[in-house]
Amino acid sequence: MADPVTAATAVGWGMKAAGWITSPIISELVKKGFYYLGFDASKKLKELETRLFLLERVMEAVEESPDRPRLEQLFRDLKSAFYEAEDILDVIEYHRLERQIKDNEGKSDCDGPPRKRDLVKMKLQSVMPSSPLKNQESGTSKILLKKSLEKIEKVINDACQILELLNLPSIAKYNGRQVFPANSRSAVTTAAPPLKVFGRDKERKKIIAMLHEKGCDGQQNNNSIPRYSVLGIHGIAGSGKSTLAQFVYARVKEDKQENKAACSRRGKKRNKEGHFDLVMWVYVSQKFDLDAIFREMIEGATGNPCPQFNSRNILQENLEDKLQGKRIFLVLDDVWYNRSDARYQEELQQILSPLKFGKPGSKILVTSRSKYALLALGAVEERCIPVSDMDDKSFFKMFMHYALRDARIDGHDRSEFEKIGAAIAKKLKGSPLAARTVAAQLCLRLNVEFWRRTRDRDLLNDTMGALWWSYQQLDGQVRRCFAYCSIYPRRHLLKRKDLVQLWMAEGFIKTTNSEEGLDGIGQDYFDELLSASFLQLERREEFGYVHDYDDDYFSVHDLLRDLAEEAARGDWFRIEKGFTGEVPLDVRHLFVRNRDVKMLAKKILELQNLRTLIFDDYVTFDDEVFQIMFRRLRKLRVLKLHFIGGDGDHNYSVPAFIGQLKHLRYLCFDGFTDNRLILPDSITELFHIQLLDVSGFRDVVFSCDKNMDHLVKLRSLTICNSLDIPNIGSLKWLRVLPCFNPWKKQRCRLRQLKDLNKLEGSLCLGHLENVESKEEAIEASLADKERLTKLELCWSNTSCSPEVEAEVLEGLCPPKYLEMLRIFDYHGSTYPNWMVGKQNSGPTNLHRLELFRCTRLEPAPELFDVFVHLRSFKLWESNWHALPDNMELLTSLELLSIHSCLNIRSLPALPRSLKQFDLSSCNEEFMRSCETIDDPNWQKIQHIPNIADLRRITEYLNALRVRKGAEQVGVK
């Protein structure tokens, strides 16, 4: 099978041009432009769409034409004109919002009927014609818009004239993107296809056997004791190396859990010989960062976020301490090898240097396109396993698995699909990646005619051609969203919500329902990419069952990322460590992984068309640089900066000029610093802003205390715990508000939440001692916020009447779909009626209940009669004298955590569903009984696979204390 990378150029320009033009973005923009100009758009659109159809049909056919350079220039001109028109429309919309806000303020300021002079003025204004040059909305911006639309039309006409002169295949013969009725597409699935490995039995068995060998191939420490051995998988891109490694990794983790459970049942602490203490996965890539890899290894070893260290030496020493005496299984995925770069080879060797502190018998599994990389890391020849071509039978079986999945098809149709599928699979030349992506599109269209047309496509004869065909089947806006992923480095871990928010900010998500449904449509786009294998589930950040931070991370396969780069070429750029070149002046999306702020200023500040600026590395705040940045980069829509360090005695003032960034929709100050951030009044002039994240600073000063309602499109506001936002209730679009602290000041009281019923996800309410009555709590209308899934209710140690606290908790009845409830430092002696089933309201399907320092509460069996679906229950620092006897009825319970409950002496019968039991800092005799074989308490927990002490949880909580805004969950 030929290396598919070499096929990338075969479809590169055609994919970039035709793929962009086939999107409906141009006609949609022109339609909106004509609307603002007051023209009848129907005739113009009909003419334009006819010409766009011609461009769409023949653009790929000019790939080998001598006129391609001229067409390529026309294509660049078309994109430039499009972006220009889009920016002008954005400014017009900005002024419309500005006028709307001022009109609303004028209405609210009217205390009585207008004066006679004002009435005369209003009548005169109504009959006087408005001058297009004096009205901001209809003046200069509209003149520029008209010129820009004329430029778009001219570029399209010029391109069509050239195409008419070329000797090209007829439109009828063009095998472009097939269009089928909506009902021919099945529903998009919302999860990645299950991980399956086909036809690799021999390799799997060989690798697993090697993992249990005792020899370590001479990888020794100073005492000549073998510590680890290296084995590897090598093969071309898209051949299934990582999938095979993932299977082995999952198998090792499963064995580790089974061994741990067996040890728990025997009451032993020691691991069985042949099993691993630590299991870690690290993605390396071509341009790897050694510090980042060490941090990832620390997080894999501890299950906690890695602290920031001042030097690599300290970082490495910390890692070595975590690995000391542990038997390790480490996967290094996608290791590249540069034989001509001695420094690269040296850094590659340094990755393994901390492993010398591990326990003998440790194993490193490496995947690479080159066998030389495996040998350079210490693998011997016989432990370098090539990923060979799959046999035809296994390949076809895999292809049909993804093409049909669980579809219900009768025997005759299934036979027809399999017959056509066999011919398609043969064209794919054994590439597993091509098989998955093509099959994913076929699965969405279980239409025999579509399958036949696909079978006849010559484009499928190479891997990149097959991927390009799959890309073309995506909806136009989805293609644009996917191309945006090219801004990130290879295998960059992506979160669903983060990516959707960026797509929204860039304007990639279109809806006819104002902006109400943007989030849902963005989720649909994401699911379509996931279902079609353009995004793949990389891993889930899980720390066992000890907490609820389960985040799914996704990535883009290397070859698909190559495709995204081709589709977005000219729009994106990255500045990474060691970069010394020049940045193209017309770049629009820039990703930076470099801390040299002064150098970056020289490279970035001339990029007048820049829309996205993401700093993925920590930078120090340079007032002068950022002053200039906000003045120069006037077209920014996304600005994300990472800050670090500081001793808390410095104020960072965001320049007032930020209010002039009329296009800005996404502003994030990420990272962690103890310093103070001061936001200017002009922040409320960002009428387009959708996301404002200032959680990177512990102390934030909002000087704009009266105009928060100007942020009419704000959907996500992430702040630190101590920050109070006056009049937050005016932000009707708000969906994300991780923390809110009510105060006794009128504009900061809990009732500000009353109308924020679009809130979703997590909400932490702190300082509830400032809420003075049940009526005030009821005014927050928590029960109406049906999209909330996690709620934390926190009182401080400030003295407050237990009776008032009980009334307030009664009034804070959560929505019925709530999944997790945490209560901190509640001093009332009674449970609210909604927790014990005395009223027909409250959450009905709660999964997690956690009570922290609720010292006056007594055990309540009614809790478990109401919350029968609990999966996790935590009781910390409680005066309970026993757990309720009805706990055995909680048949879904997986985690039970008891900490510092000194009065508990025995356990009731526990459900068989439990997977983890954490017990610590309780009565010594009680804890000892749980470890004593044949003791009644021991017998009640011996069926539980994981029985842990609090050491791991304590480490997690210590790390949690330094997490940013939304992740500070009230732990004091």
C-alpha cells in the first residue's frame, strides 16, 4: 500500500477551492448584504447561484490546467472580498445593536411624558430624510459594503469567463458532491463508533506476550539492574498503529483493575507479579515539547493536574519521585525520528530518562511511522512489530462494520449493500482510516443508488482521495468548522464545548432562529464530525470514581488534519517554539505556542486581518504590547491569552481601547496568577461578545458596575469565586455562569438569577449566609433552570441563624433534571422537604449527592427513598451515627465515600453495584474492622473492587484548590 501522504497534493487545490465555494456561505452573505442595502435580492441571488454552481462543478477539473495559477489568484481574491464584506456587515450589526441599546436606555430613563419641545423634535426627525453619510449604520459602512459585494460579483464573473474558455469535461460528467433528499440521511449518531480491532490477532498476542516477559534488554540503572524494555509498532500513516496500541493499553488497564480488586478481596496491599502500578499514555508528535510530556506523565501517574514548576530540572525531579519504585507501562504514541538532527535525537532519549527510577519489569510501547525511532529509543529488532496490510476478508469485515453498524436491513438489501461494499472496499487499498471515514458517510446514507455512485468514483483509489470524498459529503458549514481545526497542532486535545464556542464566535454556525439555537446546532455539527470519524474520541479524563470531572477529549487524525490544512490554507498559521520566519500578512487565524512576547509583537501586530489569536503557552503580561495589540488588531473575533505567575502585588489593567474591538466575541484570560486584573468600563462596549472568561486571575475588578446589560449577546461568563457582578440579571442570553456569590447590596442579591433560565451545566452559589429569607431564595427560581445539571450550595463559616439557613435551603429547590448536588457548611438541623419527599418537586433523577460539613444533620433514610438513582454518595465531616439501613436499595450506587465521620461504628448492608469504597479519618476501631478479614464490616465491603484510603483524594483536593474559577468547587 503506497504511503497516502504523497497523495495529498493530488487534491489539494481543488479541495481548497471547490470545497470552500460549494459552501452556502457566499450566497448567504450576499443575501444578507442586499437586505441591509435595501435591494431586491431575488434576481441577483438567482444569477449569482447559477454562477456559483458552475464554479462548484468544474473547479476540481482545472487542477492540471495551465490556467490554474490565474484561477488560484481569483479564488484568493474571492475569499478576501468575502471576508471584507463579512466584516462590514458585522460593523453594521454592531451599530444596530448600539442604537438598540441607547433606545432602550432612553425608554427606561423616561420618568414621565415627553416635553413639548421633545415632541416637536421627534416630529421633525420623522419627516426629514436621513442622510446616508450622517447615519453611522447606513453611511460609510453601507458604501463599503456595496463596493465589497460588487467586488465579489466581479471576481465570480471573471472566474466563470475563464472557465468558459477552458477545454473542461462537461458538467454532466462531473462527479461532484451528490445531493440526496433529507430523508435519505439517517440520524447522526452522538458517540464515536465503538473501538474494534480487526485482523490484528497475531500482533495483539505478540505484544501482550512481550509485556509479560521479564527481560529488559539492557535498559539499566547505575547498579546494572534492568528497569524497562521498549517494544514498538511501526507502519505508514492511517494503518491502525494507534488503534492497536489503544487496544493493548485498554487491556493493561483492565488487568490492573482486576488485580487491584483481587488484592482488595484478599486484604493484601501488594500487586500480583506481572501487573503494572502505573499505566500512562503520552502523545509525542513530530514537534514535541519535553516539558509538556513530563507534565502529562505526572498527571497520568497521579491523576491530578500538574503544578507549574520554575525549571525543567524541578519538573523532572518531581516526575522521578512519582515513578520511584513503580512498575510502569507507558505508551508513547506517534514518535517521529529525524536522523539528521542530533539535538532531536538527544531530546527523544530524554523522554525515557525518568523511567530509570521505575521498578524492574516496566515496559514502554512506542508507535511510529519509522522503525528507526523504535531502535533509537532502545527497542531491539525482534521487538519492532510492523503493521502489515490487513487481509481482504478482515478489511471487508471492518469496512462493513462501520458502513452498516446496527442498521436493520432485510436480507435482500443487506446482500446488495455487501456486494457494492465489497467493490468500494477494494478501491480503498487496505487503508483502515479511509475505510472508517468512507464507511461513516455510507452509513448516513443507506441508499443503494448513493452506494453505487460512490463505487464508481475514481477518487477513492487513494487514501487522500477517499478522505476528500468523505469531506465533500459533509454539510458546507460543517466543512468550514472542520477546516478551523487546522489551527491546532497535531493531535491537540479538543473539548466539545470549547470548540463549539469558538465556531459560534467565528460565525460558522448559521440558524434562522436568531441566535437562540446556536449552541444546539454547533453540537449537531460536532456530532456529525464525530460520527463521520473526522473527530475521534482520544481519551476521557477520569480520576476513578472519586469526583465528577469526567471530560471527553477529542483529536483529529494526522491525515485528516492534513486535509483540514489544505481546506483552510492561507487562513491559518502557527507560531511554535523556535519559529524565526515571517507570518503571511493575510492570515486570519493564528495559534501561538511561544513565550517570547517581544518577538511575537513584531510578528503579530502587522496582521491587520487577524480574526483569531490563541496563545496556548503561558505569557507574562506586557502592558505596552497589549496596548498596541488592542489598537492594531481591530478585526479580532477570538482572543485567548494564558497568564502565569505573580506574587499578587501587581495590577494588570486591560487597555480601555479594547472597547474598539467591535468584532470581538470570545475573550479569555486563562491560566493562573495571584495578581489582580482590572477590566475597564469600555468592556461593556463589546456588544457582540459571547464569551468572557477571566478565571485566570484570582482577583478581578469590574469597574463597569452599571452597564452590564449592554452585553446583550453574552452567553458565557466565567469568573473567580470572589467576584460579584452587579445587575447580572440583565444578561438574558446567559447560559454559562459557573459561580455566583450573592451579596446584600441591592444589585448583587440572589434574586438577580430570577430570569436567567437559560443557564446550563454547573452552578455554584457561594456565601449563602447573605440570603436572609426563604422568600428571597425562592425568587432565584432555581427550579425553572431546567438545563442545570450540577449545583453547589455553599455557606461560609460566618455566623448565621440555623433556622434561616434551613428556610433558605428550602427555598433553593433545584430543577427536576439535576444530576449532581453538593452542599457545603449547611448548619441547619433539618432537611428541606424536596430532599425527603415531602413535596412534589425537586430533582427526580439525582446521580450524585455530597454533604460536606453539614454537622447538625441526622441520618435520613428518606434521602435514599427519594434519590433512588444515586451513583455516588459522599459524606464528609458529619455527625451521623450510622448510615441508613435502606442503602442496599440503591442498586445504581458505584461510589461510597466516608471521611471524618467519627460517630459511625458499623456499616449496613451495601448494594452489590458498588465499585469503590473510600474510608478515612473516621473512628480508628471502625476503620480497623473494615480491614480485618471476617469482621462483619469487612464482609460487607469485600465484594467491592476498589477500596481506597484518602491519600489519593487528598492529593486531588490540594490540586483542586489551585484550579481556576468554575473548578473551585467550594472546598475551603
